[in-house]
Amino acid sequence: MINFKPPDTATSSSSPTTVVTAEKALSFISKGWREVKDSADADLQLIKNRANRFKNIASSFDREFENFINSASKSTTFSVPSIGTSTEIDFVKRLQPKITEFRRAYSSPDFSRRVLEKWRPTTRLKIDLSAFRKAIESEVDDYDERERYQWGRRLSYKEFRWEWKGDGEEEGQVKDWEPIRALKTRLKVLEQKSSSNDLFEGFKNSEFLEKVKASLKAICKEPNESKEVPPLDVPELLAYFVRQSGPFLDHLGLGKDISEKIVYSLCSKRKLMRSLPSGESSIVESDNGSDELDLRIASVLQSTGHRYEGGFWTDSSPKYDPRDRKRHVAIVTTASLPWMTGTAVNPLFRAAYLAKSARQNVTLLVPWLCRSDQEIVYPNNLTFSSPEEQEVYIRNWLEERVGFKADFKISFYPGKFSKQRRSIIPAGDTSQFISSKEADIAILEEPEHLNWYHHGKRWTDKFNHVVGIVHTNYLEYIKREHNGPLKAFFVKHINTWVTRAYCNKVLRLSAATQDLPRSIICNVHGVNPKFLKIGEKVAEERESGKQAFSQGAYFLGKMVWAKGYRELIDLLAKQKSDLDGFKLDVFGNGEDAHEVQSTAKRLDLRLNFMKGRDHADDSLHGYKVFINPSVSDVLCTATAEALAMGKFVICAEHPSNEFFRSFPNCLTYKTPEDFVSKVREAMTKEPLPLTPEQRYNLSWEAATQRFMEHSDLETVLNKELRDPRSNGNEMMKSASMPNLTDMIDGGLSFAHFCVTGSEFLRLCTGAVPGTRDYDKQHCKDLRLLPPQVENPIYGW
């Protein structure tokens, strides 16, 4: 091989370098390399052609040899002259396998490739570039003559040395073959450039250069661009403390708006955005400023590697995991059929309509009373010997009214009836009657009632989400008792205590109830579908010209003074002269029946008392006006049922009746005189038929939809506890920092557990004796283990 190197010539004085000289030099280099490339390609093609020709010759020789062997074996068809001895024939036969192996070797597809690899130019290519530089500097003026001398002839393959000798490199140093190809491409690009200015301008604006700058900037970052999060200062700590202490400050008289102003003054939004890392600024720029302080503290905790795993009050036992399983809803209530009270009927309908959805399983947990308590509570001397017998009665009653078979589970927990409070008090830990496998979502009907004397596991520790529904205005009832205002004061704070400690969300049926932590107002009750069918039947009779209502006014309710009887007798007594000739039929049973009837007789009021009956009874369909002056109800179920049947309803203008005021047949009054005018209006006019929208608003379908939305149950059911798309790098507030509110709630729960564990303190606050644990009769009826076995450390 020859060394590809221009001949040395005498150096002549060169004129100053100009743009034209540079263009000629670049053209000189590119043209030379183009010819080198063409020469190398031609030599490679020649090698390939010769290899193919050799392959064809070998294939022809192989075919001729096979014909020779075949012709030698066919001795029967023609005579063959004597070849000689048998030793020569054996030699040919032994030679056949070797020739076959040779044929396979050179006939394989890889043969030509191996030949080319053997004879291809070596990858060690070195050219002395310094010779080019010296030639350009010395012989620019004689460019055309040197071109004819050096590049005018065609270099052969043997004359070309495939070695690249760089400037200042040693002989042992080599380059790869790939850079030569890249160099050829670059030379073509250089040839197309019109001037050197365009070349360097394109390099400056290239995307590659921008990426290099960005990489260097990321590696060599300035100190002020560091992601180090500055520590919290005193105003930020105070702001977080005030924000987490909002519920406690609310009890002291500082409203939520005042707390927010304090937080804003301590730590403004501008300061928070300046202190947060640049990657989190987009989060803080949102309109929701309530999370800014939380994100600030979470970023500080995350930068330190701290992760909050719970405090002293947190139960570390695993909760129900809904992944790969169906969600489960447990409804716990304080009463059961055949006691016809709101807390027995409405939870039953709620369980039936929640169970219609295939998204979740439903369990209804109702109290079980011993026979002695059943005889006091249940009407018509109706008693049950076993929970199974009562369950059959409940299901039959429900199916007659809803018209479908509800697929949900009914369980029982031990309870005792309190004559003083006229309600059922749970005995023992109610939460233990929902297994841990089903402890997903809990709905506590009357959460304050269920937890007054609750001595067991915290509901929010066992369940993923706990919703409380307030049915009863207990403060209004207690105020009517002896020393009522003082008792109401303590009960109010106890209700706040237990609902905050045991509920994640609280729904109040109306504004007539006590304001509780985490509560909103929403009517989540509907009416029995049977009443809507009665209303449709009445509307059809009126359209056909028949008289739908043949009777006047009536009142229906449990006969106790607190259920509106006091207000009714006062109104009729004051307006006796204005309501001359007005008669009212009263249906109800109760503890105060004798006293109510004697008072009405003494005042000579035209009231006709009858035994209590179901509101859907046929004997009540003909009444046109339902009168309900009660102001102690939270949301009167009888009022909704009367509206569903297409009747007039006369009720007081009170927060408990706010939901009904949107119906045209609901007539509300403010004063006794206004009551008289509403009675006369209702007795002389006909009620308007309900529209489809009004009927739907009264139905349990609409009530269930409102419940799913306002209780956050829709969000909880659709939420995955662990998002598989999460990469683990996002900042999570709840897992990164302690929540002062949760710590306070846990402390309240622990304090309540300690108080209810003392039998002396329970009796002082009005608990039924022996309700800290269930008794032997409950063990027998419900087939339970004795409490001493369930809780070896008795009572704790």
C-alpha cells in the first residue's frame, strides 16, 4: 500500500488568505475525498464480482461431479471400459463426502459475506492531516496544477493506505470505521455551504448547542437555584397551629373567618410562593388558598425525609382494603320494627335502596331487645323469641311497601330500653358486631345517640369512612324537662364531643338540629313508595270527576307532649272562637295519651282521639288536610307522607319544615291568627296535584342520590386507595405531616373511652345500669360469648 500523501514542493511566498482562497481549499479537500470514495467503492465491487464468479464455478464443478457419480452407478444400461483396479473406484467413493462438505461450505449464504470481511479495508485508517494543511498553505496559487498532478489520476486499491494518522497521534492509536463515514457526510455539507459565515451561524443556532448549554446549566447550577427548602419560621408555625385549632377556637367564640384572617396575616400568599421550590409554584398559584400552608409544611417535611406514621391515638391495625373486593356499607341505627319510629323506618328504606346498586354490599345493624323490653316498646303486645323471627317480620313489612326484594343483610346488636330517655341504649361495643372483613363504610343513624355511652373501638379507626345522620332534636326535648336548660347545655357539648371523635361527615336533615362539627344540612329521607301510589290514585280520581277527599282535617303522631300535642292544644284553645265548628281527628298512642286527652276534654276542644295506625291505612285516605304544629321535629316523616298523598299540609314556619315549603300544598303559618287563615283556606279549596318532579323529590330514589352526593359516599366508592399510576414522587400532605385536628379528635376519643369505662360516671350521666357490657340474656338470645371471655381485662 502506498501512503496517500501530496508531494512536498518548495514553499513560495503566499498572499494573504481571503474568502476565495478558503473556498478553493474546501473544494480541494471535498473533491479529493470524493474520488477516494469512488475508487474504494469500485475495488469493493470488483472483489464482490470475483467472489460471485468463483461461487458459480464451484457450483458448476459440483454438478459435474454428481453427474459423474450417477453415470458410474448405471452400469446396466451401457458398457463402461475397465477403469482399473477396484482400489481406484473406492478412492472416488471416499472422495465424495469431502467434496460434499466443501460444497456446503462455499455454497452457504455466509460465504460471500466472510470473503468480503476478509478482504474489506481494515478499520484502522489514519491519514496525516498535517500534510494537507502544509500543502494548502504553500501551494494555494498553484492549485489547478497540483490538482492535475495529484488528483488527475485514479488511485488503485493497492496504492491506498487505509490508515488515518492524526496530527500529534502515535502509530498505535486507531480510530473506528464509523467516524470516517461521518466525516464524509460532513464534507458534503461543507461543500454545500456558500460561505464560512453561514457555517458558524448555523452552528451557533443549532439545537445540539442548546441542549449542551442546558445540560451544563443543570450540572453546574448556581447556589440560589438549589432545591433546598428553607426551614419554617415562627409566623408559619403559628399560622399552622391556628389553622389546625379552628374547631377548638370555634367553641371559644372565634369563628372560622377570624381564624382565616389570622392565618393570612401571619403567612401571606406571596411569602409562601417565594419560599416554595420552583417546581411547586404551579400548585400554589391555584385559587384554592386553603392548602398553601399545608403544602409549605409538607415540602419542608419532605425535604428532611420525615414521614408521619401516626400519633399516640392512632390505631395501627389494618383497615378494610377495597382493592379487588366489593365495597361494603354498614348502616347502624337505634330502633327497629315493629316500633314505628323514624329511626326504625328510614334506615330500613335507606338500606333497601342502597342495596339496589350492585356496587356495594349492605348490612343493617339494628338493636335486639329482651322480651321484657319488647313488651314495653313494641305495639299491640308484639314480641319475638329470636332475632331470626324478627328479621322475617322486618323483611315482609319492607317488601310489602317497596315492591321489590331487597338483598341486604340484617344483623342485631344488644340494646336496652331507657324509660327516662324513651329510647334504646346500646349495650357493649356496637362496632364489634361488624366484622373487620366488612368494616369499610359506616352510616351511623343518630351518631350522638349511638355514642353517648359507647365504650369500644373508635368507629373511624375501624372503618375507612364514617357518616353520621342526625334525626332528632334532642336539645328541644331536654329543654322541656326539669332543669332543662342546664341539661341541654351539657348535652349540646357531649353531642359535639362524640360526633367529632367518631364521624368523618355529619348530615343534618334540617337546620332545626344542633350545629355539629363537619356537618351540612341536607334532607336524605324519602317517603314510602306506597304513599306516592296513593297520591297518583287520588289524582286519577279527581281527573275522572270523582270526589277524592270526603273528610276534613286530622293529626297523626306518637302521643307524647313533645311530638306537637302541646302546640296543637295551645293553638286550638287560643283560637277556639275563630275556629267555631272546626273538628280535628287525632290518631296516636303514647305515654302521655291519658294526660293529653284529659287536657283537651277540660278545655272543651273539639278533638276526636283514636288509636294510632299506619299512615297508609285506607281509613286515612279520605282526609284532605293534615295539621302538624310540632316544632320539635327535625324533619317530620308524616308531613312528607301527607304531601305525597296529595293532601294539604298546615305546619309552622320553622327550619324543620324548610324542605316542604317548595310544595304548593304546604301552607305555613307564623302566628295563631295566621294558623286560622290557613285552616280556612285549606278547608275551602282543593289541593293541587303533584308534578312528576315533585313526586321524584319526595321519593327514596332522589333521597338516595342526595345522600350519595352530600355524604361524600360517591367519591369514596369511586376512589382507589392506591393509584397504580402514581410514581411515588408526588408530595402527599396526609402522609407527610401530622394533622393537629386528627390528634385532637384522637385525644377526645380516648378521653371518652376512659369516661365511659367507669360505671359510676355512666350512672351519673343517666346511662341504663349494666349497659357497659351486654348481659346473660343477650348472650343467650344472640348466642354471644360472655363479655369476660370477649374482654379478658374486664371492661377495657
